[in-house]
Amino acid sequence: MDGISVIKIGGSLISDSSYLNVINDLRNSGLKNFVLVHGGGNEVTKYTEALGKKAIFVTSPEGIRSRYTDLETVIIYNMVMRKISSELVLSLNRLGFRAMGISGIDAGLIKAERKKKLIIIDERGRKRIIEGGYTGRVKDVDSELLLKIISMGVTPVISPVALGCEGEMLNVDGDRAASAIASSLKAERLIIFTNVDGVLIDGRVKEKLSIKEARETLKRVGPGMDKKLIACIEAVEGGVKQGIIANGRIENPISNAINGLRTVVEGNE
């Protein structure tokens, strides 16, 4: 089987339908084997608040911002992710692909460990320990199942919802889920599409970063980009040749991500 690309479409592209720009470009991209992973945080917030529940976000001591997920929220999260997956599958199938939506809980595709406790920084800047809710850390991906699906000529469209050790449904970060999937498949590349050209430092895109440089750069990027950079680091450490952060809104986003202006994390020092 030719090299596999794992493509993550970020929530910023989902919320304004610019994900179609990436999907339409896939037809002419030359990529033969790929897996699509999607986010959708903005959509989850929209539906959560429409249902009368306030979205809550917390910040870790390392400055990583994430959604606090209680039982009601994880149910809404799963519902919204299924909706987004269906829209992506429809779009791909209209272009002649054979796409299939699959959640991380389906057949136990993504298994995660539930975070029992979270250490957060409160509004006064103090450390606090709170209940972990229904957020998980990815521990295992069934790469054998994915490879069978791909070998049938079917494109998996994966929602980042994971199966917990006790059979519960867990919210997992989409970027890091995509990274774990790419590592499990020993993919050629992980491409994370967002709404900027890559990692910006002093207004300029850092086009290439070693793992060491990427870790150092983490201190200089803001919320959202930090998770994308962490995902690329983890993917390359897991055997993926390249972790790429690129703009999904520009012309020919796939070819640009592979050969154009973007940030590439590689294993070289």
C-alpha cells in the first residue's frame, strides 16, 4: 500500500464551511490513501449554548486551553461530531470518493484513558484540582481496522470521540487524536489544516522545525496552535515522517501543504 496521509480539518474550517476547499482539492491532489479526521469545537459550543448549557473552558499550568466536558457535554459533543462527519462524508462521496464516517467509539477504534482529575489555573491565577469529567487521553488506535478499510478503497472520516477503559464515551482533542492515528499507521505525513499559514513567530511562518526547535517554539505560540504543534511533535516521535500545519483556506491547499508555505516538523535536529 502506498504511503498514507492523515489529514485533520480544524474546527475553524468546519464552522464557516471552508473545509470544502480542502475536500474539493483532494480530487486533484494525487493522494491515493488518506484518512480524514475532523474537529468542530466551535460547532459544539454553538449547539451546547443553544441547548441552554454554558460551554466551560479550563487552562492547564502549561497554558493549554481545553473544553471542560461533563456528562451532558460529552453527549452533545458526540451528537455534533456525528453531524459533522455526515456532512464530510456526503461532500467526499459527491466527488466520487467512497467515504465512511466512523467515530472513535465504533468498534473501539480509539481507546482513551479518562482523566480522573485536572490541574487547572483559575481566574485568580491559582492552581486548582477539579474532577476530570469525560475528557480522555488517547492510548490506543486500532490501525488494523483502519488498514482494512483503506485497502477496500474506502476513505475513513474519523470523529475524535474515544472509548474509555470503563466503556464510557470520552472527548479527546482532535489534533492529538489525528496524531495518534498517524503514528499507529506509520503514516507518510500528518497534515493539520487550520486558518493560518503555519506557526507564526514575529509575523513570519516558521517553515521547518526539528522536534527540539518545535518544543522550544511551544512557549511562543498561543492557544490552539500549541495543541497543533504538540500533535506534530508526537506524530514525528511516533514514526510519522512529517507533521505539517497549513492553511486550508488558500488555493490548492493540499499541494501547498506538501510543497508550499507551511510549517513542517521533522525528526532532524
